[in-house]
Amino acid sequence: MRLEVDRSRCEGHGLCAGAAPSLLDLDDDGELAFLRDEGADSDADQARAAVRVCPVVALRLV
């Protein structure tokens, strides 16, 4: 499982970072930063939650 972001869609709302704090963060410029883009099975719930809460559908799991 890997998270991908469509940077052209991402608006920096930060909901995904709140839903997946071990995987995602917003940098000082409001840009999405991956702490890890490939998660362990234990991160799967957080990754799915991040995808689900994104208001602009900029994240997907592959």
C-alpha cells in the first residue's frame, strides 16, 4: 500500500495530516509532506482515513 497525492489538486487543508499523523504532515508553506508514503499494515487505517477526509480528492491508495 502506498499513498499518492495529486499536488495540482491539494489545497493544504491539512485534514489528511490530522487523520494520518504518522504518515503525513504540512510543512511551513502549507505543502503536504510525506513522513512515509509506504505504510505498514498498522498504518492502513490511517491511510484510508486520510484519503476519505480529503475534501478535494487529492489522495489515493495504490
